[in-house]
Amino acid sequence: MAGETEAALEQLSTAELHDRAVGYAERHLDLKFLWSLLRLIPAAQAAGGDEGEAEYDIQSAKGLIWDALHSGEGRLGEALRPLFIDYLRKHPDA
């Protein structure tokens, strides 16, 4: 859906936003976006009330990679929703 409006992106589920943003980044090897996602996951988990998971992720790159692949789910996905919308706004062909 190229050229989507802000309102159209807001109507998508968090899982759809995640899948489209991460899928686009994977297809275009956009490591900058994927790295920003990885950096934000611990703070998003803490904001979502999962401080134990946030501490673990700070210590474990393996945990961050797993989280990036599933970051469109649950409270974490909701906390990262603005990142997905911003990324998709910048890449309307995603």
C-alpha cells in the first residue's frame, strides 16, 4: 500500500505495523532501523512493566535479536508502535 496516509497507518494493528516495518527493513537490509529497534526494546519492555526482561536484554544480545523478531506482539509491540508508524511513514512503499 504505497503512499498510505497517517490515518491509514494508525488503523493497522500493531502486529501489522511490526510485520510491515521489519519486513521492509529486512528486504532493504536497513540495519539502521533494525539497530534502532534493538536499542529501544529494553526501554519499551521496562515501560510496559517488564523490568526483569529489560535487564536481561541489556545483558543478552541473543535476547534482543529474538525480541526484534517478535517485537510486534503484546505490550512490547504497543510500546514500539510509534516507531513502526514513523518508519512506515518514511517508507510508503513498505
